[in-house]
Amino acid sequence: MNYVSLTYLANLFLYSLYFLSRNGAETDASPLAYTISGVLSLFLIGAGYWNAKNKMTYRSVLWMFFVNILLFIMSGVFDRFGEDFNILSTAGDESFIFTLVLVAYNGYLYPMIIDLDGSGFPLVLPVILSGVLPSLGYLAGAGYFSKNRISGNNDQLLKK
């Protein structure tokens, strides 16, 4: 079982519940929204840790990163070629569907995406953090469990 994939799905569900229950404009980012975003980001770090604990490969934490890269590339390709290439766009040079899926798929980052709107960075942020957050957890877990395995092996060698 890949804990990072499950956490992404749980984050999508939990943040959509929060987002749909809000009263106010979509552009309002309250301190509660940042708190929820931070907690859901910690869940991703914890999921990477659990992948390391269960001795999964490092590649197991990068599946969501690869999905985000695919969405980012498709958004860029459709945006670049515009109406000649994009049958899914709303109009002209916009790559609406893929951009919407990228932002919705990474809903836990919504407050930061709103604050960075207009800078070009809101689409890059989910791609970067989908690789960094689970990787931090995985590397912490791999380091912790490899240290415990070494000390555990030494204790058994001393007992013999």
C-alpha cells in the first residue's frame, strides 16, 4: 500500500470538504486555511515516513510527483499551442482543464496558490512540493530505520 497516494486522495477529500463549507470568496485565505494546509502537508511528510518504515522503494513516494509533472506539462503544451491544439480549452490561449485539475489535485496548497496568483509560480509550487514533502518524510524515515537496524544488529552480534 502506497501511503503517499492514499494521503493525496485523503487530502483531496478533506480540503474539498473544508473548501465547500466555507462562507466567502474563493480568493480569501484565512489563517484557518493556512493551518489546514500546513496540517495536510505534514500528513504528506508522514506518509513518506510510513513508506520508508514499510521498506518501500524511494520511487513509491514520487508517484504523485510524476502525476503533477504530467499535468504541468499538459497544461503548458495546451497553453502554448492555444486554440489550434486545445480542444479542451475554454477560449484562446488558456489551458483551463489541465490547470484546473493540477490545482484541484493539489487542493491542500490552495491558500498559497491564491497568494501567488499572477506570478506564474502557482503551477510550479504543487509540482515542487509533491516531490519535496514526501521525500523529506521518506529520507527521515529511511535514516531513522537504517540507524535502528545497525544498532539492532550490533546488539545481536554482542549477544552471540
